[in-house]
Amino acid sequence: MHQHAPHDRHGCRRRRSRPRLEGLEGRELLSSHPLGPALPGRHFPAADVQQFVPILFPPGTPQPTASEIDRESLVNKAIGRYKVGPGRFSTQSITIHGYGKSSTSNLSLRNRFQFVIFEPTDPTKPVTGTMNFLGQNYLNNGTQMILDMEGPTGTEVDGLPTHLNWARDTASGGPFGGPGGALRAFNNFPSNYFTADGNLISPLQQGLPPTSVDNWNMGVGDATFKYVPDKHPLPGTLGSGTVILVFRGLINASGAQSTLDKNYN
């Protein structure tokens, strides 16, 4: 006797089938940039960075070409977490610690970030902090872009600052490091690019001579923060939640610090 073929619930006979392996078609790796279309010979330029040109390159000093501005432009967008705690010193009211991964930039396909921000007890003093972007797709050890942040009080939402300015820190490493420390007037940086309350300003606007401008391998820009607080803050904190951040600006990197620089130069 033959075994009856299986039937479905409608009484129809089901076809027997055996599992088998199918070949996969070959495909090229994704080549599009996460922040825009791939451009041959250079990275995707960031928008709204022209405002930083007269600060990093004041009138009367050598001016960058349009293509150079595109090459130096930086944008980094990320989402992460933040926690609020007490200030570390008597001059600080709170400390904000943020961290995250899988942020994206036109200088690094993948990177992680970590920052700390201090809100001053004196509102006439600037908000200060440090941001560290750690690149994950470079063949360099210590690929860190460290940015010193300052900004005037007054942008706070629920007590947390939403807009700060930044200058590249000389402790940056790998493709973001450089020889700027050997240049004249380097010890004036970045103090001569910030006002007392934390706004960006060029050295010449402060009455300093052109020789005070030391912009080789330096950078300036701004950062915006949007905080989405947790309904129930993490235990032991003064607040916690999700942070959405955007950094933009110019970094006058040498273009000879990384094997990937050939894609940007």
C-alpha cells in the first residue's frame, strides 16, 4: 500500500519537497556614504561650516579655497545616553556624562563617543566640557578626535546646555593628531579662540597680531544637544535619558596622518 500524501486543512494534497542549498549572487560592498553620496577623491562636505572660516582663518591671513573648506569640513551625528550627577568642584553645579556608539561622520564611517560637561555655579562663567570621538574604521591605534567645549550659559533646557562651541584638542591622536605643537604661538591656543564667556572669536578680533594665528592642524566648530529624559531616572543620578547630538565645524588636518587620508585629500 502506498502511504497517503499529506493534506492541508482544506483537503488539498501538499507537494513534498526537500531542503536544498541555493547559490548566492555576488554583490559589491556598499559604497555610499552614510551622510551623503560618495564623491571621488574627497569626503562628503558638511553643510553650514562657512561661518567658522573667518574664525579659523581671519582676514589678513592665508585664506582656504572652496575645495579646502570642503576637505576640512566636519559633521558628526550621534544618539546615546546621558547621566547627570553633582559637580566635581565647588565652581560646578552639575556634571553631565554622555556616551554612545555607532555614531557616524564624514570623517569616520563608524565611531563611538564619550563626553563630560560641567555647568558652572556662576552663570557669568562658561559651560565647559570635553568630547572624545573614537574612530572604529581606521588602521591607526589611538584614533581619537578630542574636542574642548565651551559655551555661554543661557541655552539650557531643564538645566542642561543645548549649544556649545568647540576647539580641537592637541591630545587628539591617529589621523586626528598632528605637528601643531611645534608651531609658533601654539601655546596661545585655544584660549585665543574663545571669549571669557565661551563664544568663538578669532585672535584678530581681540586685537592680537596675525602672528598669533596658529590654525595648522587646528579646528573650531559648534555642537547641539537634545535631551530626552527618562521617565524614571537611573538610581543614583540626578537625571538620565537619551541624548541626540550634532557636531560641525572645520579641522585643518594635515592629510598625512592616516592610510584613509587619500580618500579625503
